[in-house]
Amino acid sequence: MDKKNFLFVSIDGLISDIAWHVVKEGHNVKYFIGEDEEKEVGDGFAPKVDEWKKEIGWADVIVFDDVLGMGAKAKKLREEGKLVIGGTPYTDRLEDERAFGQEELKKVDVPILPYKDFTSFDAAIGFVQENPGRYVIKPSGQAQNIKGLLFVGEEEDGKDVIQVLGDYKKAWAKKIPVFQLQKRVTGVEVAVGAFFDGKEFVYPLNVNFEHKKLFPGELGPSTGEMGTTMFWSEPNKVFNNTLKKMEPKLKEEGYVGYIDINTIVNSYGIYPLEFTARFGYPTISIQQESMLSPMGMFLFELAKGNPPKLRVSSGFHIGIRIVVPPFPFNDKQTFEVKSKDSVIFFKKKPQEGFPEGVHIEDVKLVNGEWLVTGTSGVVLIVCGSGQTMKQAQAQAYNRIKNINIPHMYYRTDIGDRWFEDSDKLHNWGYLREL
């Protein structure tokens, strides 16, 4: 195997699992995390560096794991001749600025839902009072990383949205300078995404279904993610009518990496909600579990602009997030008391030290023990695969039975939604390969 030098650059440690897997494949890895409170994430799994810029000359490939300004760094290095996985200022804006992303879709003739941006909670309350209806409140910019702030209205007169806007005005006005109200439609929420090699999409694409609510049955506050189901597909109707239309612009930008668009579909049409112009988390870990192509060499060929051959497992794939307090909320004291440095105990020790189907998030390795670290309370992604969704579910949940972490919790229904959703999607013709 031809060893490569990989430099992973992260704001707060999102890419730890992939860095670890590239290490396991035999490549040389150096890993940088910017946020001081997240520096321990991934310790023991991948070699760390304190200054990533000093390692640019050493690296064969530089991998950026987020937006929020990382696109400018990636573009500059790419222009200097480096092989880079990462975006551009333009692709960062697709995700960071919701209105910009929607308007770019409109430019390529993708129908979008009515929306309005606000910088004042009073103005937003007045708007809903004058235009009663069901809306989704979506913070923009850095505030959108606080996933519990996204609110999906249920009341036809918008009174629940008005109440939440009033609450946010009191508690979050300084941290949410810009937010969006988007008209809510009902249907099946489905995302399509694909890797992009700087010139074109790499197939197969990925069709995935996020489970964002904290509790089973889609109850409780929104989280970043509690679990995802997915399968790999050739181009289908959802992809061709949304993300595929962005291909010329992504080529113009020289974008290299993974890009995803989340949509709501129903019998009337396809409605794009938002871009993810980077790896998704935990999506990339579930994808890695189902990829037959070694991740390191795939990323190298992708960054080089050689259309890489992406070999994947057939069937269905599922990832279930195991979390600890205070997730999904930010409460440093609760994390310190309940969760920090808790031991992740495997009832049956893995033969080679790597538990099958288990992927790390905010974890460190100390003296052979896996410990909870970071600040967020996201700990593990446990994956399963099968020729049916039920088989994938069974494998993932059986693997969870082998794990014990104090105060751990997870959803017990990831994948259940698929059986009704798939009937609707097939009936409407959205999953047909074209």
C-alpha cells in the first residue's frame, strides 16, 4: 500500500473518527483541533499537532471538516497547488447563510419554499401575526450549530411560533443576530448527497434520513442528530431536481468534498431545505462503515481530481448516536459532574481492540481505556448494515447491548420511520434511478 500523509484540520473535533480510520489503514496522520475545550477529542486515536500551518509542507492531503471560514483556507491552499478536501467561501455561504443557499437554488430553477430573513424578533412576531401559518424558525450563521434552537411550528395560526420567538428574544437575542422563518410543508424529509472531485459528482450518491428529535417517536427538542439511515443509489429524481443542478457552479468553484441537500418531498413536489457543504456528522462515519473503498485512498484520489472508484455495500445502513448529559444542551457543570472522563465499557472485549461497527465522536484513549471528553456529550455512533432495514436495525441495536457508559441514552426507534416513508417515496416515484 502506498502510504500518504494526511493533515486533518478541525474547529472542534468533528473529523476524529475519519482521522482514526485513516490511521488504521496505515497512512501517516497529523490532526489539529482549534477550540481549546475540544483539544482532547480524539487523543490516542490520531497523532495531534498544535500548529497545522507548520505541517502544510509535510502533507500530501489537507482535509478541512467544516464551513465557518474554512472554505477560504481550503481555496487558498488549493490555489497554491496543495491537494485539499474542503470548500470555498462560496460553498461556505451555501450552508452558513440560509437565504443565500435558497437564492442560489432559485437561480438554477429549483423551486423553493417561501421564507423571510429577520434581524429582529419583534419584526418576526409581527410578521407571523399578520401572516398566520405554520413556520420553521431557523437560526443562521454560527447559531445554527446550536441545534436545539431550530423550532418546527405545529399550530395553524402560528401561536406556538410567536411564543418561541418571544422566548428567544429574552434568552438568545445576542447569540442569534440573523434567523429565518420558512413556510412549513408536510411530507417525507429526505437528503441526497454525493462526493465531488472538483469537476463532477462521484457516484453512487447517498440517500439518507435524519432523526433529529431527542426522544423516540420524534418527540422532544431538536438535536444535531440522534441517528441516520441511508442507502447508496444511482442518480434519482430527488438528486437530479436539486443537487445535480448545482454541478456547474460547484465545478466553477473547484469544490472538493461531500455536499448534501436536505429536502421535504410530497405528492406535489420537492422542496429543498438546506445545504451541508462539508462532511455530515454522523453521516460520514456511517458512510465509512458501508464503503468498501479504503477511506484514505478514496480521499487522496478525490483531492487529486482523479474520478475515484467508490465501491460500497448494497442494502441499508444505520447509525445510532449514543449520548450522555447534558446533550443536546450546553451545561458545563452538568457535563463535568455527570459525564467527563466516564469510562466507555465494552462488556465483551473486541479481539483486536476495535469494536466492530463502533465509531468515535467526543472520545479519547488513555491507557487502553476509552473515555468521554470534549464538552457536548456526543460519544459514539453505533452502525449496522443489512439487506433490509430490519436487519440493519437488529445489527446496530445488538452492538449497543455490548456498550455501557454511565448515564448513556439513545433512541430506540432509529429506522422505524423508513417503512412508511419508503412506501410514500416509491409511490411518488422519487427513488427511481434515472
